[in-house]
Amino acid sequence: MVKLNKIYTRTGDDGTTGLACGPRRRKDDLRIVTCGDIDELNASIGMARLYTALILPDVDAMLTRAQNDLFDLGADIATPAAVSDPASGTAADLGYEPLRIVDKQVDRLEQEIDVLNAQLEPLRSFILPGGSPAAGHLHMARTIARRAERAMVALAAQTDEQVSGAALRYINRLSDLLFVAARIANNQGRDDILWIPALTR
């Protein structure tokens, strides 16, 4: 478990931060940026829950679980599978079993998506982000989830970096959950604002 008894350490004043496994990287390093996107996503879900906690207890419980999962995901991304051994230039084992996103978490998201989607009529058009306050915040969280996903994909594409398939699947499903949750928050989709192509021509 984490123990935080001092908030400022001054160790990041040089523009670097530490990975969970020890090595320091620049704060604009893609792995650190990805962790930041995941943190922002978690905070945005927290904002949505100011509303879902009052009106949608089942959705709120799903979002609570997702927020906890996002800390797991952040720990996963902050702990590369191997660290570079500066002495030999080769990869070195971590020496312990790091926290990882697992397929069971992805499966739960899929089940939750199915539960919510069963309450909705099929879409006949794209929808404009917005509607109720809860829906608006959930749509914002969805877009941040997509940004976090893009960062994870870019990180995984680097030859010297690793991102697990389960982690990539999780962030992809989470944006889907946030989308259907936003529709639920819009009166089970009845208050969705539909896109009308070429409306203002």
C-alpha cells in the first residue's frame, strides 16, 4: 500500500518524476504523459459522479469501480515490464510481481456495457455531447478516455516500451461504458441530442 506523509519532495523540481519501479523520466516522457491522461480521466469521472451519485446509483457504482481500476491502470503503466540496466544496457527483471490490469476487469466492463445498453433504443444518428449535467460530464470523460487510449497506443508502438493487451482493451471498453452511461443519464437516451447532418447549410 501507499503511504503519503509528505506531499512535496522537491525531487521533481528538475522536470523529472519517478516511475513506480524506480527510474526517473522527464515529465514530458510519453509514459508519464500517459499516466497523466489516466489521472485526468479519473478526475473527470469523479466530476460526473457528483451527479450520478444523486440520480443513477447503479451507474455510479460502475463508475466507482472504474475509478479504482484506473488507479490499477496507472500503476500498470507506471511500472514497465522491465527496466533498463544502465550497466549492461540490457533489460532487468523487476524482482516482484507488479500490479497489472487483467482480462477479468475488461470482462466486467463488457458486462456492465451490456446491462446499460439493454435499456437503450438503437441509435439512428450520432449524438451531440451534452444533455443533462451528468451526461455532459460523462461525455467529457469519454473524450479524455479516448485521449488516454491514443497515448497508450503511441506508447505501445515504441520499440523500447511495453503496454499489455489487457490494458489497451480496458481503456477502449471504458470509453464505451462512459458513452452508454451518458445516454442512460439522458433519460435512457430519450433526451439525447441527435446530430443532424448539414443542419446549418
